[in-house]
Amino acid sequence: MDQTPQTPETVRDLVVLNRYGIHARPAALLVKTAAAFADEELYLAKGDITVNAKSIMGLLTLEGHHGARLRVIARGPRAEEAADAIADLFRQKFFED
């Protein structure tokens, strides 16, 4: 019987709502927000592609256009808080619209 502690994981499904999608500015906001959660692993996924949310280059490869459906995956002690912070950026349209 495996008794290793489970790392908390939180998953949220998101939709890109801002008009121009995830370009350099929203990607930088995502990285800044993700970096505030140093002990958490944060990923954004679209289809078969999963990238580290702390990597601006990775985020720009997602083709996160307006209306795209993405998933945030957060692991760590503050996983839920981290996923909520990322989801808030999407809800607020990265402060663009």
C-alpha cells in the first residue's frame, strides 16, 4: 500500500474572452501571476499541448485565440488559489476589453 502524500491538484476549464487572445501582454500577465506561486506547478493545456504557465514562450505556442478553450492544471499546496488567480485573468479579459 502506497502511503506517499498526494499533491493537491486543481483543474479549471477556461475560455479566452479577450478580443486578441493570448499574445505577448496576456502571456506576460499569466507568467507574472503563475510566478507568484513558487511552490506550485502550473500548466495550461489546449488539446494535446500542455505548457508550463511560467514560460512565456510556451504560452505563446498555445494558439490561444479569442474563443479558444484551455485548461489550467495546478499542483501544490496552494493549487486551488493558483488556479483561481489564473481563471480570474481570463474572466477579466486580461484587462484588455
